[in-house]
Amino acid sequence: MDLSNYQEPKPKHLKRIIWYIINRTIFYALPGIPLRTIRNVILRAFGAKVPLKGLVYSTAKIWAPWNLEMDEHSCIGPRTEIYNKSKIVIGKNCVVSQGAYLCTATHDISDSSHPLISFPINLKDKSWIAADVFVGPGVTIGEGAVVGARAAVFKDVEAWCVVGGNPAKFIKNRVLK
């Protein structure tokens, strides 16, 4: 590998800097469910597609709000990291629990210059990403699927199943009562 000339594209660099400051100060200083609408207005001002009543905790770190789409009745929990160099789409009634890390970017290890590459993440309706889960680039979590705490997901997860571990493996089908 030769990283002597490595460069990462810096699209919307000024916007990123402004968002970084706001995400770590004003956004962070508006805790609790009663202030979620104000947080969502801030996210929308930076291009996020989030419903006003969606719940994004104030401690969530979002890399690029303009690459975030979240549907109704969904939640991005406390201390989550949304590293969305590509789109992250969160469906209806989804939960991304505390400490989860959704990562759309990696590096091309087959290229000696190690360029950054990214792929979108899609969480289908009614899916649940439990505490401290890592979801990698290009992954789709199927409708109603559950990813157990501390799992690492590198491949798509089928609808209505439960996975866990590192790497995440099928545990059982999810059946609602």
C-alpha cells in the first residue's frame, strides 16, 4: 500500500464544518423528547429528510444530515454514530439503539492508493438495531429484522429474523404475538 499521495474527496467541506460545530454544540444542548422537533428542524436545515416527530437523540453524531432519510415513528438513539458518506435510509417504526454505529464507507483494499469507497445502508420498516451494533457499508436490514446487541453486520439481513454475533449470524425467525 502506498498512502503517500492519499487524498479524500471533500464535498461540501464548508457545510461539513458548520454542521460538525452545530452537531457537537447546539444540537447536543437540546436534550430530551420535548426538544426533538427543534433538533429535527436543525437536521432539515442541513438537508435531512426526517419527520418533525421523529426521534433523534441529541447525543447522536451524524456525519452528513443531507444523506439521512428517516420515516415516521423511528428513533436514532443516544450515542449513536451515523457515518453516512452515502445515504442511510431508515424506514417506519425502526429503532437504532444506543451506541450503534452505521458506517457507509470503507477503503478499497485491492487498490494500492487505498481510495475511500461508500455504499448506502437501508433499514426496512420495523427493524431494530440493538445496542452497540456495527452495520457496515451496503447492508440492508430486512423488514422486521432484529440485530442483537454488539453484533457486527457485513451482509444483508433477511426480513423477520434475528441475527447476532461477529460476524452476525442467523439465530431464529422473529414471530410477533
